[in-house]
Amino acid sequence: MTAIALMVMGKLDATLAERVRARAGDVIAPVLAFVSEPISSANDWLEEGTHLFALVRENARLREENMRLRQWQDSALKLEAENASLRSLLAYKPDPAVQTRTARVVGDQAGQYVRSVLVMAGTKDGIAKGQAAMTGAGLVGRATDVGFWSSRILLLTDLNSNIPVIIEESRERAIVSGDNSDFPRLIFVAQDARIVPGQRVVTSGHDGIFPVGLPVGIVRSVNGNDIRIAPLADLSRLELLQLIDTSMSSLTPETAPALPPVAPAPGTVPRKARGRS
């Protein structure tokens, strides 16, 4: 009946109805504020309690994780000491020091390569042909055309890219070969190699150019001889690249020293001598 009366009043006198609604709001607002205060406080206490329980669970999880990390640290220290001892016994020669230079990707101009990017760094910055280009996630490719101010980076997905790698777990050798798709292939894999999706692929260093152990990708699919990997680096969103400079980087196929000639075995005739006879 009150609602009907207010509706009729609103039709007869809109100004009076508006005043009544305003006065009703003035009366009801303090009452609602008084009633809602305990409810709001209870909600705050409930939220604080929930947060406290979450902190207790998080603290317990962090303690367990810290304990596991301490165990891994102890194992790593033992392995490091054992590794140093074995290296001293074998007179191990450590890998050359690695230096990195950061360059910004400025574009992808048309050229003889389908998948490549241009970086704003060249010979003036110490960039040389064959140097590995990486992001924080993994290998991107290698420097090919190096100018004074800029360099072209051939991506590992390009058809002209072939990178010697090994499977990190099984130490199986292979070559990552690009075919202009998003997922390059693994070729020259041994017939008895056990390769399954999820295995990490890293550089092997067998080309004498790339350092050993640079992360390349993860085995994505295995369909018979068609083995595909997913690059760790997001090649579609390249902004800054790190170019790795080692003493091995200067040994490109054009500048690598020639192997000494092999002397013929006793009692054999050189190939040229047999040709003359």
C-alpha cells in the first residue's frame, strides 16, 4: 500500500514525491551504515583469517622447498668438488671465456634468407660472422652478413640453417635443420636413438663455432623419421639479442685452419704415384 501510495503521489505531484524519496534516503542511510558496520568488520576478520591460513600453508611449502634446495645445493657442491678433482687429474683445458654483446632488432628486410632479422650492431661492436645469437630463453640463430653498423641474424628456422646439437639427457647427436616452418627438424639421428617429446636439445659444439651447451629447444613431436623441436626462444617477438663471442667464433669455415696432411702408411703408394703408373 505504501508503494502504491508513492506511485500515485509521483503521478499527482512529482516534486513532492522527489522530496519524500530524498527524506527517506536521509533517514535510511545512517541506519544502513550502522547495520552494515558489524557485517563489514566480520568480513574483514574473515578475510584476515583466510589470509593468515594461506600464509601458514605458504610458509610450510617454502620450508619444504628450502629443505629440497639445501639438499640440491649439497649435491651440487659435492659434484663440483668431484668435477674439479677429475679435471685436475685429466689436465682438463677449460672452455674459452664467453663475452656477450647486446644488439637491438631493427627490422626484417628482404634478402636471400626467408627467416632472418637485422640487428643494429656490426664489426665496430665486435660482431663477427658465425657468432651465436640468443635471447634469455635460448638460441635464436647465428650472424651471417656482418657490416660495419649492422648484422643479419639467420634464424634457426630458416631453410639454410643447420646447427649440430645433442639431446641433453641421452647425449644423442643430431642436427637441427630449418625448413622455413616454426618447428625445425632433427636430422642425422642414429637409428637406435631413443628420442621422446619433452627432451631438451642443446648445442654440441661439434661445428667449432658455437659454444657447447647453448639451449636450443624441446623435442615437440616424433613421427618416425620426422622429429620436430620447438625453439625455446620466441622467434616471432625478438627485440634484443645477445651475440656470443668466444675464441671459437672466429673459426668460421672460411677462416678455420687447414688440417695437416696425413702421411701414407708404410708400404703404400701415394694416390698420385698410382695415377702416373
